[in-house]
Amino acid sequence: MEVEGTRLVLVRHGESLAQELGIVGGHEGCRGLSAAGRRQVEALRDRWDRTGEVGDNPVLCASIMPRAVETAAILAPSLGLAVDHIAQDCGLCEHHPGEGDGLSRAEYEARYPFPAEGWSPDVRRCPGDETWNEMAVRVGTAFDDLAARYPGRTVVVATHGGWIVQVMIRLLGIDPGRDGTRAWLGCNNASVTEWRRVTQRYEDTATVWELARYNDTAHLHGWP
């Protein structure tokens, strides 16, 4: 069981070059952060320098995608950590797009049109593409591994919007839906989402994950 006091602070990377250029940014298509993305993450770093809100002795992890690694490297000084202390794990990566990786969004849509039968958690858009359910298993395993590896610690995770949404849906017990009628969960670049392991308020023999904040972008107030 995850230890009370464990904090998982999930940071979505800043705007990526893949976003700016309109390409599918998987492992091959990811080219790191855009200039705007670096400024967004620097704003979060400066906020943490001022507030000390992350606390002492944190752990810093990142996916292996360049935009997440670069985000973690920018944040590391505010956490008192060296860049070589960033633990990288593919389990923390964004959706794996298979053969669509690196294509322009327009080319991707033309080459791999959305299935006529509609979306489902098991749909595969192109060869090698990760389904929603496959990603859900990968994300859930990585989340649980972090909690087990660092009990009672604060773990900062430089990751991706899709990864954070998968955690939200899993821990809140939300059905991802099949017909497009469910409201989506937006997750902005350089935002902070935090889960804490706490004693259940009405059943003090159990601990649960509590959502402390979601999509916190206070450091980007007034951002153009």
C-alpha cells in the first residue's frame, strides 16, 4: 500500500516544437520544446524558487521524450537537483503513435482517417499505434511503480497531457466513453496536477489518493 504523505506532482511539458509545427510528436517526431514552451516552464521554475511549495528532498522523473526531459532539466535547479539526477522512464511517455510518428497532422488524418465505426478504447488508428486501453495499462503501471518506489516522498514528474488525463480517469473512476458525449479533461502546457496519499477522512484505517490540484497554471497568469 502506498504510504501516507506520498505526493506525485505531475507537470505537463511546455509547448513543444511538434505542437508549434503541427506534427505528430511521438518518440521520433518529438523535437523538444519551442521557445514559448521554454519560457512557460521557466515561469514555473521561478514560481517554485519563490514559493518553495514542492518542499525538501524531492525526486525528479521524466518521460524519455525530449520535450519532457527538457522540461525536467529546466525545473531541476528549483528543486535543488542536478540534471543527471532526472530518472527517465518510457512508462511516463505520451501516447505511442506507431507509424504515424513524425507526420504532419494533415498527413496523419489523410493517411489514417478516423474509423467509420467511431472511437473506442481499443481502436488502433495505424500500425504500431497504442490503443487507449493499452496506454491505460502502461500509465497505471508507471504510476503505481512511482508510488511504490518512493513511499512518503514528493515525486515531480515531467510528463504529457495524455498521461495526466489517463491518471485522472483511472483514479477518479471515470468511464472514457465511446460516443464522444463525455466532457473532456483539458490539461495545459506547463500545468501542475498533484495527487497526495492521505488518510481517508471518514475511515481512518485506510489511505486514498486525493486530488490536491489539477491544471494549475497560476504562474502563466497574463500569458499571451
